[in-house]
Amino acid sequence: MTHVLVRHAVEDYDAWKQGFDDNEALRKQNGGQGGHVYQDVNDPNQVTLLLEWSNEEDARSFMESTELKQAMEQAGVQGRPDVHVLEHADDIPV
């Protein structure tokens, strides 16, 4: 499984989250498998996403898609997001 780590600023978290939720079907259609949303403890408009994808090709294709760019613009993403495509390397024992 491939993961995508995304960090970006948003104008308003609540408005961004509604837009993000509204695009769930688009992510699923493009191989999205769910994930996690985090907010910076000092600035709730700094958002970090850890998303799961079926494979690297689908993840990269979606991250570069026009549909995603439009959705991010409409949701109030500010600036260019910091995006990293990741593969699992190891587990950390507790």
C-alpha cells in the first residue's frame, strides 16, 4: 500500500474540511483507501493529511490531476502543498 503525506495551509479549516469531505467519492474512484487528517496544535489552518492509496501509480496520478487542483482551490488551500509519496519501510515496536 502507498501512502501520501500532504501538508498545506487553508483559509478556514471548517470550510476546507467540508470541501475535502465532499470529494470522498473522487478519491475513492482514483484509488484512495482512506487516511487521516491532522491540524497543527498552534494553527488549526495548517493541515497535514496521511492518505492511503491502492498503489503508487494511482496516488501520483491523482495528486497531479486537474480535478484535485480545482477541488483544492475551491476548498481554500493556500499556496502549493508539500506532497510526499511514501512506501512502508518498517514498524516501530512499542
